[in-house]
Amino acid sequence: MTIVVTAPTGNAGSRVVQLLVQAGARPRVLVRDPDRLPPDLLPLVEVAQGDLRDPGFVAGAFQDAESVFWATPEAFDVPDPLDDMVAMGENAAAAVRASGVARVLQISSVGAELRQGAGLIDGLARNEEQLAATGTDLLTLRCGYYFTNLLGMLDSLREGVLTTTVAPSRRMPWVDPRDVGDIAAARLLAGWTGSSVAAVHGPVDLSWDEAAEILAATLGREVSAVRITSEQLQAALTGAGLSEVAAAGIAAMSTGIPDDFEPEQPRDFRSTTPTTLAAWACETLRGAAVSSTKD
């Protein structure tokens, strides 16, 4: 059984690759730069080097594959990330049709069910539609807010500030992407028939205020959730080198979702995963914050 894995160096994709290899599979990993893969992994996988924006590369990489793990890579350094996401989704859909891939597991996001108005999440919504139109057996995992997004906030967290563009009291699912990878790998190995949407909501819904309390306890310093405007976030992002279009798309991922939004897939036993924000922060964020301070 050939399983194709996109974004194999990403937070969820790397976990998928690890578990597939440990289960005895030899996944085909699609990567632009093989040097980003662990050297000891290379003999255990089939490497296909190329860019998901290249339709010929994607078509060739999908040949003879039974299943595909599809995670649209984040490309914030391009003029219009949303256009890139749609283009990559179209390449995936065309390759699925051409090669007759039996099953695709797509990583999507809570909020994609809105279909429009949620910034770059709209790209994932479009990918859902593109892949569904192929007729393949499609399993879409709509995931909560990744803990790893906090790694991009280290500077403000060291100053005791957790910034958000939404009300700090607003609750939403937060999840460790490794847990997403666990579920994805299990489903890829077990297989499925038909198409469905499932949620990966993490252990519990959290408000930004609650997340700040957890981070404060873990980091050993006061941390407060502070609301900033969408314009302030966009200014910070463009100041870091992103295009105005990319910055607006990132900001709308939060502000485009209504405060009273309820995910289409309710939290239940299947969508609840074990890793808490406190456990992840203790293992990953605290070390990163200390290392960054020393640097």
C-alpha cells in the first residue's frame, strides 16, 4: 500500500510520517527540500522532491498511490497565499482523478464550514470542495487552533502578553498538531469507505484568558490576554515582510469567524484528544522561550 504524505516536515505531517514508518509502511513523502527531513528517516521513506504548485509534479507523485494525506502548506511569503492554496488544491484534485487514488485524508480547519469570510481558512474550504468533487473517499479533519501557533508569539509572551484580535473571553478548540497526526495516521492505516467530515478539537475549549493563565503557570511569569485590532495585527505582519494581502488573510482567520460561532462538528469522544495546553507548553514552549531568550 502506497501512502503519499504532503507537508512531511510540518507539525502534523511529520507525526504522520513517524507513525506510518513505525507501523511498517514506507510512505512517499512530497517535499521541496529533502534536507529538512531527518537523515535517519531517509532510508525508510520514498522521497519525491518538488513543489505542490507544480501540477506535473503532483500528478507524478500520486501515481500508484492508494491513499493521500493532504495538508496544504502555509506559504505566507507569497503575494497571495489564498491563490496559492486554491492552485495547490486544484493540482491535488486533478492528480486524484488522473491516478485514481482511492482515499484522501485532508487537513482542514474549524471555520471552513463557513465557506467564505474567514481569510486563509477560505482556502481550506475551497480545497474541501475541490477534493470532494473528485469522487474519491474523502475524510476531512477540521482541526482547532494549533498550540504551535504560539511559537510565533515568543517575543510578546516573554513580555507577558498573549495577543488576540478576538474577545479574550471567546472560547474555541485548541489542539496539539501531534494529536492531529496521531488520528490521521491511524485512519490512513485502517482505511475507510465513503466521505465524511470529522473534528479534532483537542482536550477542551479554551478562552484566550484561560490560555494566558495556563501559559503563566507554565512559563513562571505573568501572562495576560490582550486584544489588539485587526489593523494592528496586519501592520505587524506587513512590518515583518508579508504582503498586505497575506496579512489581511491571516487576520481574517480570527476576525472573520463570528463570536457566537459553533463548529459544525460538535465536541464528542471522537473529536477530543489527550494533550493539554499545559503539557505541550511545558514540553515545547517553555524550552523555546528559554532558548530564544539566550539567543
